[in-house]
Amino acid sequence: MGTVINIAPITRIEGHAKIAIHLDDQGNVRDTFLHIQSLRGFEKFVEGRPAEEIPRIVTRICGICPWMHHLAASKAVDAAFGVTPPPAGRLLREICQLFAHITDKILHFFFLAAPDFVLGPDADYSVRNVMGIVKAEPELAARVVKMRQLGQMMLERLAGKAIHPVAGVVGGFSRPMLETERQELLRDAETLLDFSCYALDFAKNTVFTRYMDVIRELGAITTGFLGTVDRDDGSLRLYDGRQRLMKADGSCIDFEGDRYADHIGEHVEPWSYGKMPYAKSWQEGFSLNPAAPAGIYRSNTLARINVCEKISTPRAQAALEEFRGIFGRPAQQTLLYHYTRLIELLYVCERAIELLQRDEVTDTRIRAAAEPRAGRGVGIVEAPRGTLIHDYTTDRNGCITKANLIVGTTHNIGPMNMSVRQAATSLIKGGVYDEGLLNKVEMAVRAYDP
Amino acid sequence: MGFEPKIIAFCCNWCSYAAADLAGTARMQYPHNVRIIRVMCSGMVHPELVLDALSHGADGVIVLGCHLGECHYQDGNHKALARSAVITELLEDFGYETERYEISWLSSSEPDRLVKAFTDITERVRKMGPVNAHDLAG
Amino acid sequence: MSVRAALEWLNSCSGCEIAILNIGEALVPLLTQHLDLVHAPILMDHKYLGQRGDGTELDIPEAEVGLVSGGVANIEHLQVLVKMRERCRVLIALGTCATHGGIPALMNGQDRREGWEGVFATRTTDPGCSVPDIEVPAPLDRVYACDEKVKIDLFLPGCPPNPALIAEVLMAVVEGRDPVLPQKSVCDTCPAKREGKGAVSVVRRFLINAEFLAEDPVGRMRCLLEQGFMCMGPVTAAGCAGRGLPRCIEARVPCRGCFGPVRRDGNQMLDMMNALASNGIDFKSVVDRRSLLRFSGAHGLLRPVKKKPAAGRG
């Protein structure tokens, strides 16, 4: 009987989880577990609620990405009620999704992940955080805080609430964009695009070059990938498109979202409230065995970058080409999530500007009237953390009878377990470890931005 | 030692409270279980007062107002009726049997109706037993 | 002289924590000068069981002020909350989950066992799975608000809470004074035009947009209740107004009560039904009235529907 090291809680993530590292008598890693601690029951307690209320209830699944649940639910209820938003309504929804992606990525990279890179993974824990970054790099920190706040205020100006939004409604959006607002938002989006270019340069110079060996090794595993791509040209898409499931060898299956249940199953382990999705349609079953993983795929930025043919906006595309030149396709190293997150940050800024420039964005026809009815609808968007699936069935009063939710981050629970095992096994030998080493194991989780 | 229910009666000043006075001077007996709370109009009895009473030891609640059309404040008792529908509908949501609550109408010269109303609710609630304390959470 | 602070999250979603970040540029001096964060899992790396992961008892350092978000739904939440009460001189319940249960307390309306089992029996979950129970905290019998388990010194509701009010409360603690918090209902902060509810007899579902001219300020829009929509402004605590008016109304969307009841021990469902009935509106036209408690289902208010034995209905 050996010792158990409990990293509890995992910090600088969005959620409640702990890592248990079981050592054998020689002090080497025998087993590792990522115990996901939180369970709230959304799939159950939305039953009985009127479907049009769901988009403003399910936002509370996550306070960092509430817009994603808001929009996936709106799309699902649209489908259940058989209603299609007018073009301006659809545009406003996607614009809000893009703004939300922007602030989310700035938050994750600079507030949660960067302390490990800017201050070093072995820095004393009391400074290895965003407060430490403020002290070490005050100008950078001030700029980061300002940019993140700008993105949030853009959402508030357009949609009232940035956190736990209400403006995405069944049939479209709740208020049109005014021309004056459009001009201001365009100007602000340009500011954010500027910052995003700076962010990627900063990361390339201070993080990726300096920590290249850590990036190549830490938590590195081999898996498939899941993302969303444009139906016509396979380019990266976040609001709508076709789902693409890629195997580790690069071969792909594309499917329409409402067939998701044919491709994805959810495995349950008694030691994690978070379920583990796996690729049912590969017909390999489920296994986390690092030597022979089965059914395992990842979501989130690295996955989306891998599965897309290209990116439809110029700066992001150039960054993608540079990335692929170095790391290939698909790229597997886990810490590359940080790099691909910043490539996506470029895309979402450019795409927001592109949409804000469209004439129809200020059209006042933003919502189609809906009648409650019995139906079923699946709504999928790419949340920052992965492919988000909301599936609702309604009765003839238009109230929910059944719900199935596969949250973006859960696709990565199996892979995170594998990355933790890989990191712990390679770092802890003969019972020798220190706090900085344990932090490195956590870094293998943090990259996934769970 | 049988169960003695506690009944709270919200009595409107102009009708039922006066009727209770009259019952007293006429030496008419009504069950000792009833505790009277005087209100100026049945319309001011917020559903929350009923729920509060039930959650703080009352086993039954009755509201007694003026006959419709005879309210001292014109339409206060109509508001009481509307609120009463809410209370009746919502009691089960909060874990109480609907029969623990009642609204009734009388005038200041009808002490017999008052006595009957008090007696009826006391007996009905006696048969139901006390409010189930363990059903109510903290 | 900075004040030691600890931040914890229980049955939460991190929206309250993002609301703290949304304080804006004042956040930097707050986090680095006025406050000394000694424990805050979302932002920094203090651990429960020691930094080498070899402790056996959950520990949190002492602090002058503690902020807790999220309700209490499992035994670990309870442990953490009790420890926060023990270690923090002033304990603040942050957000409506902490003050009133919040959205996750909707689970209180479910049968306890069926509820959790249902989550592990969805369309795509592998069949035959049971609720996990190894190294994960066991659920309590229902979702509680923080003050049902420990004494709370200050309540700051909101879903999310208003960043300006969070800053006000934290600075009040730093400066040793009482905070200034709003006391009334959302209607008190709403500029919409009131002309009388007489015409409304039933409540409409929010399936079409409200009537308004986009280029007109919200003050020219007719009150949403008067337009026949369910708006919980009258029965909800004020505080959300960020830019001079309630945030949902700003988006031309009716209020759903996310700051909890006006009085801390109020009942939003009862109050709303009462408000409708008192104004001659048919309260039975509300579809799913139980969801009026969606933010305040703790304190024993939201409970599973009792199955009627005699009628034979499931």
C-alpha cells in the first residue's frame, strides 16, 4: 500500500475537481484519477419548464461561458418549435457569441494560465497568480484587464447582460442593433483585434519559445478530435456548421448535429460526477489505457484547429499556417491548447468585424414569432471549451419533457485523465516530488481550460 | 388527550370582528381553539400571512370578510377573494392540505354564522391532525 | 494595510467570480492593494490538503473577510462553508445561489432519488450506470442556502451580483464602515412607462418581442407587465441596475427574479401570484408557476410535487 497525493482542489480552472495520484511502494505512480466533484442536475430540473424559458435557465450551467448555453438552447428550442430566426436575429446571436469567446480566451490565457509561464511553474504559490503578474508586469496586466472589460461591456451595451444573458430568445434576438451602436462596436472590435495580435506575439516570444520542451512533453497524449466546420468549405465555424469527428490518423467523419447520438456515447465511472463522452461510431468501445486508448477524442481549441481545413479570416489563417508548419495536422501535444486558443482569438475578432460590417445587422426584423408545440430539437454551438450539445423534447404545451446536455468541456474529461496520468508518471519517480512538480501536473489539466 | 388544533382567524373589523363581539355579549360559545387577529379589511390578508401562520404553529387558517357588495372599502373583499384563489391553489405547493384554509363571508349581525364557521373549521382540522412538521424543511 | 480575504465557491457556476472580475479597472488596486487574497481556488493555488497534497483535514487560512458563492448541495460544500465561517471574521454570501439557493435549487422540485438517477440515464449515457459515489461528495437531501447552515454576516444577491455592489461591499469592509445597499424592488429602478394594468387579464408567454421602438429609450416603452408579459420586477430585490436601469429590461426582456425576493425571507412565487390576482389578472394562466421560485427554491420553499395516492396518477 503506497501513498496517495491529493491535489485538492485543482486551482485556476472553472469547476470543482481534484487529482488523486496513487503511488506504489517504490514511490512510482501506480494510478491517477481526475475526480470531478460537481453535479447539479440541469438535465433533470429543466423538465416541466416552458421551452422558451430554458435559454435563460441553462446559462447557469457556466458563468464563464453562459452565452454558449444560451445560444445552444435557443437553437434547440427554435428547432423543437419549428421556427427560424430572421437573418438579423441570427447575426446578432453570432456576434454575441464571438464577443463572449473573446473575453473568455483573454480571461483564460492571461488570468488563469499565464501565471505558470510568466512567473514560472515552480514559483512560490503565493505569487504564481494574476496578482503576481500585476506586480511583475504591471503594464501588461493593466492592458489585459482593460481589454477583457471592454469585451464584457460590449456585450452589456448590446444585450443588457453579459453574464447570464437574456437577449437570445426563441425565434431570434430581443432587440435590434442601432447604427450608432454598430459604429462603436466596430471601433471596439478593432481595438480587440489589435490586442489579439499582440497577445499571440507575446505568447510566441515569452511562452512558446521559452517552454518548448514542456510543451512537447507535458501531458502529451494521442487522441481523435471533435469540432465544427463550414458545410461548404470546411473552414472553422463556431455558431453553426457541420460536426467533424477526426481520428488520430487524421481521417474524418462529418455529421449533422441532430445525428449526434449516433456518434457520441457517454461513459460513466463511479469516481467522477463528470461523464466521459467517447466516439461510439468508431466502434472501439471506451478505454483510457494510454497504450491503447479507445473511443477517445478531444474538443476545445486544439481540436477545432485540427479538424478545420482552414480559417476564413486572413490573420488567423496566416497564424494557422505557421502553426501547422511547425506542429503538423493533427497536432497532439496538450499544451498547444494555449497556442491554438490565441489563434482562435484572432479569428473571433476578425469574424466579429466581418459580421458587424454586414448591412443587414441593423435590420429591425430580429425575431420570428413562435407557437409552443410538441417537438424535439438539437442545438449545437462551439463553446470555448468544446462542442456544446443541447437536446430538448417538448410536449404539446411546449414544456420540456426530456433533456440531454453534453457540455463542451466534458468531451475532455477522459483525455484529461490520460494527460494527468502521463504527466504524473513521467514527473514523479521514487516518491520524489515537490509543490512545483504537482503544479506541473495541474498544468496538464489547465491547458484544457476546463 | 386528543389533538387540539390551533386556528388563526383573520377577522375584518367591520363585519366578523363585530360579529365576534356580538357573539360574546350574547354568550354564544365558540371553540377555544380559534385565535382572532383583527384586520381592517379581509383584502389586506396577504397570502404570505396565511403561510406564515401555518409554518409557525397554526393548524388551520380562516379569513372572514364582509359579504360581497358590502365591503366598507368598496372592493376590498373582492381582492380577498382573488387572493384566496391564489392561496387555495398554492397551499399544496408548499406542503399543506388545501382544507386547512378557508374564506367565508358574513355581516356584523350574523354571530351565528361566525360560530358555525369557527366550529366547522376546528372540527375539520381536528380530524386532519396537526400540520406535519417533518414535511417542512428548516 | 491590506485586508486578508478568502473566496470560495460551492454549488456555483463561477458567474459570481466573473462578476468580481467585471468590477473593471478598480479590480487591480482591489486585488493587489486593498485585499490580500489568501485562498481563492479560481485565481490562486492555496490547497485544502497542504501544498504537497499530503494533508488529511481540509484547511483554509484565517481571513478578515470571506466571500462564498453557490448554495450547499453536498457534504463537501457543507465542510467548506463551515470552515469558511470558522476562519473568516466577516462572511458574505455572494450571489443568489448563496443567499437563496439559486437556479441549482430547482433540483429541490425533483424527487431526490429519481432526480439524480435521471441525470445518469440520458439518451447518450451508457445504459446501466448508477450515480457515482467514490471520492466524490455525497449529495445532501436538498439544496440549501448558506444561511440555513451557518450564520451569514452580509447578503449580496444577484445572478450575477452587481459588480459595483461587490466593490462597494468589499471597500466597506476595508474601510470599516457599513455598506450602502438598495432596499426596494426592481420596479423602483425601472423607467418603463406605466399606464395601468386594466387591460390585461391573462399572462402571455414571452414568445414574441415586446412592443417598443428601438431608437427610443426604455423610458418610452410600456411596462412589460402592462403589455401582458410575466415580469417579476414587483417581487424581486433591486440591485441589478448597472447603467441606470434593470439589465433585462434594458434588453427589452422581462425580469425573472434573479436577485431573489425583495425581503430576504420573501416568497417570489406567492408574491407574484398574489400581485397578479390583486390586479385582476388570471394567475392560473401562468404556465409552470413553480419556476417563479427558480432563484429562491431553498429555505424549504420549493419541494417535489406530492404524488396523489388515490387518483392513481404517477
